[in-house]
Amino acid sequence: MRTDDLVIRGKIVLSVSKFAELRLCAMTLCLLMISTNVMPAQELSFEYSFTFSQPRRAMNAEKNYSSLSGALGKAKYLDKLVIRNKDLSELGAAIERFKNLEVLDISETRIAELPSELASLPKLKCVILSRNNFSQFPHVLLDVKNLEILDLRENSIRYLPKNINKLNRLKVLVLSGNQITEVPRSIEKMSELREIYLDDNKLKAFPEHICKLSGVHTLSVSGNNLNSLPSSVALMKSLAYFDLSSNKLHSLPQNIGSLTGLKVLDVQNNHLINLPASIGKLDKLTYLNIKKNGISNLPSTFSDMQKLRTLIYSSNGLTAVPIEVIHCMRLENLDLSFNRLKNLDNEFYRLRSLENLSLRNNEFVEFPNEVTYCKSLKVLDLVKNKIKNISNEIARMQELVKLKLDNNFIDELTSAIGRLSNLTYLSLNYNKLRTVPNHFRFLRNLKVLSLRKNFIQSDEMQRIHRMLPDVILKF
């Protein structure tokens, strides 16, 4: 099924499909990608699908209009109207003629207000008004009785109406990228809300009234000025996706473990120095991002999260990997980049399910042989360390598909690399190599070999070309 995709902060994708009755499927793709391991242990994208039931009429073809007048000829047939025109400054009263309209998408224009006639559309369920010139919340929307999705991201809205609860059927509220400083108390009465996006606003305090919305499963308040969370956040029993990244949090509530439905938690880029012991009770958590904090120690309960598959633990000043991480033996994606690691614990081999490991930008002088016992490892990133050579033990890594060793001090390669039968990508840029071993000819699945900025002369380049005629070589 084809969809029209709308990207929020490059992170969240709303897909409004060709059909027309609302169905919410939050986080399905995200969690599928985590569980099936198709996504590296870096930033994740989340797709939220909104599927509409009734088939389009034959005349309701996919088309973007530049104005309302251009669509008037099909007014009685259209259930979805998309207007794209950066010079458009008003919508017009003729919108009332679109009685079958269910989806209205007017993004990236100069519109700053909406006509009152919009409230006369009985079937309107989804309104997308992103990247426009709204400085105030368009109050006419409060009278759109059946509204279920409202997207006002990236405008200049500072205040929300105190009677926003008039939108009593609203399921998805997107207000990312505005200038909102507080959320009215009346939001606690919007019991149908399931997804709330308040990213990149100017909130100084967590909107505690939201905590009473027990049905909300997706909440993003990243990129604000929050320095604490109320303990009442634990009331949000349905919460599955919680983004608190890029705030000023110094701690998480001690009862955070009460969020037993939580599957994705992002607290990167805060001021955390520890995690509460109750975090171990998050037994459904599959993805945890604690990047860019100061967390050097973890509670002993951390390894109780046996469904944890992805851990982003970069940029925390680590000099050693906490043993609690190693005891999360079902981890599949682990990012330990941008720390101060010089070696790995002897028990690192316990991470037998690990498939993606990033150790880039650390202080390894020797190749960490402990990773060679991680028999499931497919991707290994050791970029920007101080490694001088690769041990023969690398031959154990028979599942390895991608190996990144750029920006080290490697001047000679072991022939054991030639035994990595599944390797498809090998990057050795910015090292001190003058040649590569003849055993590289046994890398039958190799697709790309990158050797930029080494000391390889032209005659050696020609030899490598002859040895690996079907490989993309980069010198």
C-alpha cells in the first residue's frame, strides 16, 4: 500500500494511507526492526500508520493542489485534500463544499489562520498544518467534532487553548517544534488521546496533567528544558514509547519501574549520573538510549531487563563496561562509542546474542580479542581508536558481515581476515597500510574494500585489483 509520509524531526514518520477510517499502529515497525535486528545500534526511526477504511472513489486520484479553487471541481468526491503552495496565505470559505473530506493536509504554506467554515465538515478526522505561520492555536479546530489526528508541528504557537478538551475524540496530537511553555490542565479530560508529541518546545516543567491520561502509549517531550519528572508519571500504565531526550534531567523518578508497559525509553543528552534501581522492573523494555549523560555505574537490577535488545551507552565517559551490561545476555545491539575504554572485561563473551557492536572513538591500543567470542556478531565498528594490529583470533568471527577499522594505526593485516567467509564490507581508511595479504582472495562475499589515505602505491593497487576483480575498491 502506497503512503504519503510526513517526517517529524527526522525521527517520527506519520503515514496517512489511501483509505479512510483511523487505526493507530504506533511503534509496530520500530519494534519489529529491533526484534528482527535489521537496524543498527544507532538512532532509530519510528513509523506510525494511520489507516483509513473506505476505498477512494474513482475520481479521487492522488494529487497535490496549489489552491482550494483548483480542487473545487472534485469537491464532492474528495476524501483527502493535499495543498502544497509556499505562496498560499489563506484557505478560503469554499472549504465547506468538501463534505466528504476526511484528511486535510496543508503544510509548508504561509497560512496563519483557518476559515470558520472548516467546522462544517462532518467527516473530517485528520488535519495536518505543519510548517506554516500559525502564531496562535487555530480555535476553529475545537469545533471539528470528529477530529482524531491533529498535526501543528513547526509553527510558532506559544499557548494552547484552555478548552482544548473540546477535541474529545482526538487520538494523536502533534505540537513539535513550537514555542509552547505549558499545557493546560484540561488536557487530562482528553481520554481518547493515545499519542502526544511536544518535542522542541519551551516547556520548563513536565506537563503533569498528562499523567492522568492512562491510555497514552506514546509521549515525546524531547528538546525542552525539563529538569525533573513527577512521580505521578508512573500512572501512565499504557506508555510504551517515552522520549525524554535533550532535556536537563538530573534524575529519573524512583518509581519509573512502574511503567511496566514501556518498550522504548530515550533519555539521551541529559544530566543523569545514575539510574533508579526500579528500572530493572521494566521487563518489556527492548530499547534504551542513555547516550550523552554521566552514567558510569548501573544498578544491580539493570540486568533484570531480559527483553532489552538495544542499548545506546555512548558518550558517558566510561573507562570500563559495567558488568550489568554484560549480564544482559540477550542484547543484540550495543553502542559503547565515544567513551574512554581501553579494554573489555573477560566476561564480554557472555553477550552471545550480540549482532551489532560499536566501539568507535575509544582508547583501544590493541584489538579487543574478547569480541571474537561473540559468535553472533555481524557488525563491528572500531573506528578512531589507537589499534596497531589485528590478532589472528579474528578468524573466529564467522558471522561478521561488516568490519570498520578506519582511523587507527594499523600498518599490517593478519591473513586470518581472509577466513571471514561472510564479510561483505571492510573499511581500513586512514591507517598506515602498504599492502594487503594474499589471503584476501578467499573473501568470496566481499563487496567493498575501502583503503583510502594509506601508503599503498600504484603497483600494489593494481595487484589488489587483479586479486579482487569483483570488489568495489576505494583508494
